[in-house]
Amino acid sequence: MQDILSQYNTVTEADVTTWFEVGTVADFPENSGACIKYKTKQIAVYNFVRKNKWYAAQNLCPHKMEMVLSLGMVGDKDGIAKVACPMHKKNFSLEDGSNLNGDDLKIATYPVKIKDGNVYIGFSD
């Protein structure tokens, strides 16, 4: 299980070596998530219309090791965009991946770029 988790590492925009096209803006639901695949990774992509911002994070919940975060509810906690795991309601920041419940578990986040109506996720591998 740890092997699966270890393939997910946060990427900053400065670290991006590949901008991977994942679809058009219209392909993604508003204020909700969808899952895409990049190599062996499942990535949750969120079009957070209420914040006028896009987010991407690992789809794997580190709590129960289930690929479910794209199904989680997005919301706001003290101004921080977050996703709640649909299984156990653990809240993760979509900004930096930190666990908003105060646990050690974090999720990897990835930069998102919108260009000419297309959605791109930044990766460093």
C-alpha cells in the first residue's frame, strides 16, 4: 500500500516539466471533481467555480487507501478550498494538501493551467 502512496508527491508550478492535457473546461463538472489518469497515477481535478479556481490532487485518500477523493464534496474552510473524503469526511486542503482535521495525513497537489479552453495538469515526472 505504501508503494501506491509514495508515487504521489506535490508538484509546484516551478517544478513542472510536463503540462499534461486532460480535457476541455466543459468536460469537468462545476464545483465538483472528476478523475483523470496520468501514467500510473489517478488525479482528482476540481473546477471550483465559486472560487474561480481549478485544483488537482491525488485521488487516493491516504486514510483508507481508496481512490475516492474526486467524489468528495468541495467546500471552503476559513477561506481555504478543501475536499472532504466521501468515505470518512477527512478534510484536505486543495491549496497545499494539508489535512484540515489536524492529522498527519496529507495529499499531493498539482498545478492546473487553463489555456484556450483546455485543462492541463503539471507534473514533474
